[in-house]
Amino acid sequence: MIKVFRARDFHEAMVVKAMLEHHNIPAHLDGYYLQGGIGELPVLGLSSVSVPEAFEEQAWRLVQEYLSGGGELETENGDS
């Protein structure tokens, strides 16, 4: 597995994971359980998204599109 995205928080990691899976790229959320071990205060930077090596190039391209769009994703009908 290749790490293709380090998220600010768990929710952003879930968005990127869902985006990759929508494009038929199997994705794994790393660091999900680490967040609960810290305590009641949210900790940033623990979550990341990894993909199998065979999907690395396609995943990097999609992540770059996500990042260059200011963190907004388009829906199927073109709305953001």
C-alpha cells in the first residue's frame, strides 16, 4: 500500500477515500483508531489514505485535483 494523502482530520480522510473509491480505486483509511487513543480533544494529522501500488498514479492525480480545487468535490451533476 502507498500513502497518497495525509488528511487534516478524519472527516477529510473519509472524503478523499470515498472519492477514490468512486473512481474504482480501492482505498484504505490509516490512523482511524489512533484518534480515539489520544483522548477527548481532537488531534490533527493522524489520518491518511493509502492505495495499492497498482493504483498509485491514478490516485495521485485525483488527490492533486482535489487539493487544487480548494478541497471541494464536484457532484455528478456538476454542482460542488
